[in-house]
Amino acid sequence: MATYTIKLKKKELVAKDTMAFHWEMPNGFEFKAGQLGEFTLIDPSETDEEGNTRPFSFVYAPSENELVTTTRLRDSAFKRVLKDLSEGSEVEFDAPHGNFTLHKTESTPAVFIIGGIGITPIRSMIAEATNKKTDHDLTLLYSNKTPDDAPFLSDFEDMADENGNFTFVPVMTRTEDWDGESGHIDADMLKRHISDVSKPIYYLSGPADMVQAMQKMLIEAGANEDNIRAEEFSGY
């Protein structure tokens, strides 16, 4: 791990109240799909008791050769300053960190049960497996309130078209005009898409209450508890 000073290249809205930040890639920087970095604001105009540093997962895969993070825009000092950063602004960057990465054994299926902004490390993992043409059998159940709240929907649709081993299951909880899966993810929904729930390695990512509920659901449905990997995303 190392510390760098990097510049913001551009920013863009990618869903409701959700912004992606494209950063300068440090020379020689390498990371694994699913990892994260710690970003520190330099002399921010405001701060709070949480400080000026936050961790953010890398949204793009190493094979895409771009350093991108994405976050929900909350009413906190850090998020307000981050949102208003101008192109060319510098931040301190400490990375890579984390072991929330795709398992290597390609014969073992991967099932991702993800809520909201928890999708960020998962997009990186699935994009990397797609670009590298691995044989992982991948299934993503991706829960959001509405399509407008869901970052990277079109990216996953494109990956599903490109990767015959990837099944994309978008799930909406608060929309009527939707012909896909709706409501909260439960054991019945899981079993509609996974023939043997005891076989996969599961990746859970999203709000803490959702992650904990999904862990309980998986164990009760017959998943191997040792095959559940989780990362909770707070709102900061």
C-alpha cells in the first residue's frame, strides 16, 4: 500500500443522488477487483467529527484501466465538499485495501446479493471476470427502490449480453411499472434463480440491516455459512 496525491478528472451523476468520480490513476498503481482506497480531502471548507477521510470501493475493473469511485450524496460535511470538488482538485489517496474479491476457483459459482450503493465493488468484480473471460458462473441479484435509484443498470445488461456465464437479476422494491423481480429478496426468489443454494460462494454488500437480513436468509435457505462473504456500506 502507498499514499498518493491524485486529481479529480471528472464527475457525473449515475443515478438519483448518486455521483461517480473519475480520478487520475497514479503511475504503477495496481489493485484487484473488489478492493478499495481511502480518500482524504485536503484543507476542506468544512468538516465534522467523522474527519476528512473515507473509504470508497473501485467501481471499474483493473482491466478497464480507470480509477473510478461512486457514492450516494448525503448531507454530511464530507459529502458536501466532495460533491463540490472542481475538476483538477487534489485529494490524498491511500490504496489498495481490502480482501472482498472474487474467489479464484472458477468451478464454484458466485452469487451476489446486493443493495444500492453496495454495488460498487461488485461491478468491478463482474467486469473483470467478463473482460478476462473467466469460467465463473456469476449471478447478481441487485436490489433498489426504483430503476432511477440503481447505478450501472445498463452496464450489467451489457455484461449479461457479453458474458454467457453471467445472469443479471435486477430487483425493485418500490415501483409499479416494472416487469422484473419486485419486492424484497427472500429464499423463494433466490431459489428461482439458484438451483442448488448450498453450492455457491455468496457476496453480500449494501446497508448493514440488509446484509444482516440476507445472511440470516441464506443460512435458513441452506447456504454454507462459511461461503458467505459480506461488506457493509454505511451512509456517511
